[in-house]
Amino acid sequence: MERLRAVLGFFVVVVFLGMVCFGCSGDSSAIPSNLSTRVNVLFADNGTLAPVVESAGEGTVSATDQSWEYTLTLENVSEDVLWYTDRPGRESGTETVQNYIDLWPKMYGEVSPNAVLDGYLNGETLNDGLYLRSEQVLYDSKTNRLTFQVTLLGSTMTDQHPVDPVDIYDIKLTVLDNTPEGEVNYWSFGQTAQGGVLEPTGTDGSYTLILNGVYQELYQVQNAPGTRFEILNTEFLEYNWSHYFSTAAPNSSLSGYTNLGELQLVLLELDNPSHQGDNVSYDATVLGGQVLPDDLLSDVTLLIDSPDGTVPLCSQSGAEAKCYNQCFPSGLHPTPLCCPKGNPVDYNCSETGKADWCDYTLCKGSAPGKCSSEICTTYRKPSGELTKLVIHNNTDSDVKVYLQVGANNVTKGACPESWSPLQLEDYPCEHIHTGGGVCDWTIKAHGQTTIEGKEGRCTNGTISFAMDPAETCGMSLGEFTLNVDPDPAKDLDEGVDISLVNGNNGKIEVALGSSWKVQTTGTFVTRIENYEGTGANNQNKNGVYNYLCDKCTSKWKPPDCPGTETCSTQETCNLLRDGAQQGGTVTFTWKGPNW
């Protein structure tokens, strides 16, 4: 989970106008001509996300009662805002925060800008990210404070719906430029890595940017007025670079931390991405900011401006029409860049280079053996990898893990006949229970067990911690189906969930990696967890079946356990991933009963 927090150290923040400035002054008579294309970056030492309704008096506000409205307060905001223009411009500079606030209406007009925010929660060593909508921003130049009234739309925080104030440190906020009126919404890219360094090339201002330990998630963040984001594999950026940026190389901001813990930022023009394993390099030209050659930065975030605006990105919603030529510009590497096609045309799937495109669509054309040009494609290059299962004990005590292995079942999210499930002998079982089918072993405090995938074998089962499944009631369960037949023609999915149908004896967190989504909504997720109790705290949580609700939104044949159910109102309990995208690591972490 900690690794995922670094991956997700940023999310979209929608900052609405309604900005008021106390103690502001400054001459804005000379208005720069490039305001509408500026990307602005500011910093704050610390901040607080506080619920609008907090615990008070004799009562305590629960996660159910707490609305999603919060007050975000940023303290000790940087004196200057660093800015650079969207391509093809290469300008950069600084403004005081005061002047930036004064220029706000000129920059954004009536369209509220989107921004990227990342920071550290109290006690955490890696970034967390927040996804917010803000209806009002107040700036007090005397106290150097920015205050936002926000709605929390999503986050990578462990508690995704906090009822108490949350402290955040080392905050960076990048406010994106808006999509010009009348054009299709622009998207910007976000890439994260464990480390990064700028190596001089010998030419003044030119460097090689090397990112080490790049995470596989590539984020596409919509510029305002859009508010959506998508998660793709980072290799798309290299494969489709020339298509994304055919008219001009993009500008970007690179931020990270020195070995002294100091946040550094440099503005770059990037080109020619290349990857080797988990490392990615770019040709980089410095536009501005702090340049520290050969100084390795950690917890790196690279924000890259929008692709050519002539073609919009594919939407995960499936609502937009797409055309074949944009989805396969080279015939080799598919791109998520597509455009509407005016007249529906069916492509013959037997034609060279088009069969794969038909196989990887969410829906097919009506004609047999053909796929329509008017469908949404989410083609992803098959990974060719196997998924690794990790079971982690994140408590101070040893814990016994109980495993039930699965059986063949030719349905989505379960093992196909061609890929039979691993059996008990494939796991580090210390004791096989009478009758077979269940075994257990002990994981030391803060230890873990790794189950490698096997070619032609499916990793399918259910685990519980500290409770034998024979007890039936009272236990949290982790359920998984990994490594299914990746043949696109089989149309199989990997599946993961946390089941509280039998009860809840402790917190389980699941770090998923890339390409996982909620089965019914298509929402991409990278981490799930359960919360205390068997009531509303676990209702409508992605990837969580609540108490006695074996059909997610209702009871069907639940175990004979006491109490009443609080079923989800939405079908959000099951998480799936296209079998062709299997690979990476799925980690089930036991946090114990201490909430």
C-alpha cells in the first residue's frame, strides 16, 4: 500500500472562482498576453483538511453522517508562484501569490481551473493525493494563508472519508490552464517514480532526464472544464509520443525531494522518451526552476502538458464515438487517442491489423465478424506477464493465515478450465485441515508471503486472518482470482474483493496495481480496504461485500450468522481486470483489529 501512495501522490483538484483576497494590492494594469496558457505552481509548508461537520459535544459524527464537504487550509504559502506556458510556447517566470490572485479572473474567466495536488500526511513517508472540488477560495496575505471550501471526491488516504481533521505537509499545487472555449477538453499526463536525476549532456541548458523505478500507472488528467481522469499503462506514453505531440514537444514540471528533504522543482521541455525495465529517460531542455545536476531526487512527480488538441482521448465511459485510424495510427501500437467518426462503418475483423482492435473493444458491431467504428475501444497491449500474490502482515504480532483454494469455473473472475487453480501444495501450507481444501501457515510480525504465478495455472482462493473459516461467522475474507487465460478470445477477467459477508474481525487493505476497475461502473481503482464494523461504514465501498450481503446489494444465500444486513445500494463490490493485462503484484495486507 505504501508503494501505491507514492504512485497516487497526486489527483485532480477543481478550484472554482469565487476567490476573495484580504489585504491584497498590486498593479495589474499591464496584463500579460499569455495568461490563459499558463500552468502555475505554488507550495505550502502545511495544511489541514477539516470536515465541515466535526465530532462535538457528547456525540460523534460517523462516516455515514459526515458529508463530503471539507475546509482545506494551506499555511505558509510560498511567496512566489512559478509558471510556464502550455506548448508550443516556451515561456516561464514567477509571480507573487498576491499578483497571481489579482490575475485569477483574467487567467480563467468564468471557467474554474483544475489543479494537481500532492503532499504528505502526518506520520507517512510517501505521498498521498486528494481529489477535490472547491467552491470558494480565500487568500489572506497578512497571514499567508489560502483557504478552500471543498468537496472530497476521492483520495489515496487510508481513511477515504475522514470525520476528523487531517494534517498535510510539503504541499505542491499545480494549477492547469483551461481548455480553450469551443475545443475538445485537453488532457495532461502525470507520471511518478521512486527517483530521478538530470544528467548534463555538455550542451548548455540540455540534459538527459532519467526516472528510476517508474510506476506503471500513467495518469491522464482533464483540463477544465472537464474533471475526469483515467489510468493507463506508462508504456503508452513512449509508444504514442509522436502521435500525442506531433506539432511540438511538450512542456512539463518535475518535482522531487533532495536527500536533505528539500522540495525542488524544475520546468522542462521533453522529447524522445525511452524505457528500459522500470527506468525511463527523456531528452530535456530546462525552461526554469531549480536545476541540480547529478542530484538524485526521490518521490518524483512529472506533470506533462496536453497532447495535440485535434483529437480527444478515449473515455472510460464508452459514450464517445471513436475511429479506427486514430486508435491505430501506426498499425502496431494502439493509442487511447481517438476521434468521432461521422458515418458509422463496420470494419471486417478478419482484415490484417484490425482483428486485435475488434477483440479489445468493450462492445462489437451488429454485423457478425465485424466491429463498428462507432464504439469505445480500451485496447491495451497484452502484458505477457503473470500476477504475483503477496500476503502481508502489517501488525506487531505473528498471525495465522487460513487459505481455501478455488475450483474451476468458466465465468468472468474465476479460473477457466484451461487454467486450473493452484492447489494447497503450491502454497507454503504448514497444516492441511481434515478433509482438505483448507490449510494454514503463520506469517511473522511485519512479514509477508509471496505466491508467484505459474504459466497455465490460475491463482484462486479465499484467505482469512487469525480465524479458522470453519468458525463460519465473524471473519473478514480476502478473495482473489488471478492469472486467467489471457487469450482475448476467451474474454476472461481477474477478480478481487474483500468479503465481510461472514463478519469483520480486522482491516484488510488490498494494493492492486494498474488496470483494475469496478465491474459495473468502470471506475479505475488501485487500492481497496474495509472499515470498522458491519454497518454503514462498509456500505458502497469499492471492492467490499458488506455483512450478509452475498449479492452485494442484497442477501441471497448468506451464512447463518446473527444480526442484520446493511447492503450496498450500488453494484460496486466486485473488481475486475482484463486477463490480457495481468501482471504486477496484488498485495493483501492484514492490519489487525486496531482501527
